[in-house]
Amino acid sequence: MRKIHRVCPELQACLISILLIALACPGAFAEQAFIAPASLARVGTVDERFQSYNVEMIEVTGGRFWKPYGSSTSDGPSDLYEYRPPTDLTNARLRKLAAALSPAYMRVSGTWANATYFADSESAPPEPPHGFNGVLSQQQWRGVVNFSQAVGAQIVTSFAVSPGTRDAAGIWSPHQTRRFLDYTSSVGGRVAAAEFMNEPNLFATGVAPTGYGAAAYGRDFKIFRSFVKENFPEIFILGPGTVGETTSASDLLVASGHGGVDAVSYHHYGTLSERCRGTSSPEAALSEEWFSRTDQTLASYRLLRDKFEPGKPIWLTETAAAACGGNRRDATFLDTFRYLDQLGRLAKAGVQVVMHNTLAASDYGLINEKTLAPRPNYWGALLWRQLMGSTVLDSGLPIQTGLHVYAHCQPRMRGGVSLLVINTNSNAPRALTLASASERYTLDAANLQDGTVRLNGRTLDLGVKDDLPRIGGVQTAAGALTFAPTTITFVAIPAAANSACQ
């Protein structure tokens, strides 16, 4: 006990109290765990831009994107797409909301980027040239560059690979990519990282040539890599950027050649949306099976990384609850459990960057694309940005049914620790005993499928001038903390004095 006293007098007193209570009442802590924030061990670090997001290329150019849902579920797959105009990246509210999540990466890519022509003009021609399906004007791309600089988000992208980028033999040429990157530099922009193409295992939807496979991809990727390393060596090359099963990803990594990528990238969706005839239910959205799907996908890609690119970092460059624009409930508080749990799991597992799809498009956007009102996931993202730093700690508690606890160093707070405590149980509260005083930030909603969320009982919303509300915690003394059913709580312990957080 003398040794403990030297490390943390509060911890000694708390341990003595717990011991006395436990002796008097042996079953008192059956549903309660003890955390000493000062002694939580460091397990790794993540990129300072760990929490990031996607802006689809079709948002920039305008075009046919995922059609909004009608009044009934039966109309989901009847017509997948609907025209949408380009997103106004100069909008002050959108910029203010995005800036609050910085530093971040913004990935401008998606399926449509595989066949987008970069125009050599301020305005887009009325029709794309042969071999392309869309057009990106200089003015539109300059808007992306200006937005990224204004909100503190570095650009990640991918490039066109459609027939219009190829010679008579069907071999990819870097001509379009050179013009695109040269223009980016000329307007003061910078591409921080790039995948060669979006989801190369879906060649048909990616509009690659007929019969395109791993061998052709490997040939083209090597051309791309040589071009980038020679002309734009500052760009971090990601790949393969595949989605779903990993057999094709393995073939693509083999074809790319050993050492072809600077980081292994992949995409993950827990399911397909009802637009694409996916099947899932709100009842399953808090199940351990649902949360663990992100672990299963990562495990597969980690095996590929270890085999073909040992030691390279792993980036998740596109993810959401459901592909094809998301399900209706992905815009509600119910999906915030998945969103924040996924961040906690992947940070602890060593994934360096997680890019949510999207910032402000379709049902899975952090922000409503029509009103630009923050959705529950946005408020979860804001709290993560403010409270969870880049140093990842071991909470000492394994993931268990109904209670998930993650720990990070608190950003900009020397020695500070933050916990993310997720109670997915719909009936029972859970409890933790902390050895230190803390500040509590609890998210909940009147109904799990509400589009609004409360922080410590107060509904979160923007002010009259689109000002973000003050994000304040509730002061709590050391000792037992109770977490109500279906709540998400960040617990900040600024005076933890954790040596890993100095």
C-alpha cells in the first residue's frame, strides 16, 4: 500500500473503501467495474486526423446520386438514383460545422470518380467526352481546395480509370491525373493521400474496361505509382481500397507488387441499405453481432496487410452502417452507437484513419444535406473530436454484452484521460467506479430513432447565427458512476495524471 500511496493518494483511499464495502457485501460489485485513470496503459496512437469523412465526387459535380426514400419501405429499390445539384461548398453553416471536426481528412472520391473527366476550363462542357460519365470543372475543384483550407481538412482522392483515360491497347495513362494534380498545385492546394481508383474489386460499377481483372489492375497501378512517386512524392499512396470480401483484395495486392502502397486501405459497410435490397432491423442495431462486424472485416484486412505489406498502417477510407446511401435510421440516434463504438474499436485495434461516408449527403451523412442541420452522429463526432486524443489507452475492461468502454488521452490536457462508455442495454443501467473526479457528457434521446439528441438532458442544436452550443460537462466526484440504459457517455478526467498522456 505504501507504493500505491506514492503514485496516487486518491487511488489508495478509493481502493480501501472498495475493499471494505466488498467485505461487508460480497455481491455489491457484480455489475460494477473499477477504473484507475492514472494507471491506464498506452496501447498505441492514431493519426491526429483519425476521425475523418467523405465528400462524394458526385456532390462536387452534381449528378444522379442515391434517391431519397419515399413514405414506404416498398419503394426503396424501385429507383436507386435521383439528380442532385452540386453541393455549395461556400455555405457558411457547412464550413462552420466541418471546421469544428478538424483536423480531418476529406476524401473526395466514390464510384462516380472512376469515370469523371477533369475539364481544362472554368465551366464544365455540356456533355462529358467519350469514355467518361461526368465532368469536374476547374471552378468546382477549386471550390474543394478552398473548402479544405477553410475547414482544416486535407484532401484524399482517387482518379479516373474509365475508357477515356486509356490508350488503344486499353492501358491506363496518367495524362488526366497529371492535369488534375498540376491544377491543384497551381491554386495552392495539396492532395495528402490517394487511392488509384475507387473499389477496384467492383470493376463493373467502376467502369473499367470489359474483362478488367487483377493482372490489368496491377499493370495500371504500377504505372500510377511510378508517376506519383516521380512527380508528386508527397502524396501518400493508399490501396487497394476494396470493399467486402478479401479474395479479390489479395489478388490486387499481389498484382500491385510488394511495397506498392504506403498504407493498406479498405472499405466497410455492415450491410446494404433497403435501396439495394439489404436486410436489417432496428432491433439488431444494438446487438453485439452488429458491432463486431467491423472487427471481422478488419481482421481479414490485417491478415492481408501482414502477408503482403507488413508493418504498413491501415486506413478505413469509407464506412457507414449501410451501403447505397444508408437506411432511414442511419440519420437517427440509433446509429450513433455504431458510429462511436466503431471509432473506439478501430482506434484500439491500431487503424490509423476512419473516414465516415459522408459529411453531408444521403441518409448516412453526418449533416442533413437539405437543411444542413447536424444529425446525432455529428454531435457524437464533435464530442469525440473534443475529448478523445490521438494516444489510445487500455481501459482495462474487455468489451462485454451491453457495456463497451474505450479510453484515450484527453487532447490538450497534460495527463488527462477520457473514457467513452456505451451502454447498449435497453433495460438495465450499468456502473463504473472511478478513482478520480470527472466531467460527464451523456448523450441520449427520447426515442432511439429520433433525429435529435440531448447532451446531459439538453437538446443539442445550433444557435440563431449557426453558432455551435457550448459543450460542457457535469462535474462528478470520484466514486461510482451510473450509466442509464441506451446512453453514450464521454467521461473526461483532466486531473488523471496519467504518465502516458504527458
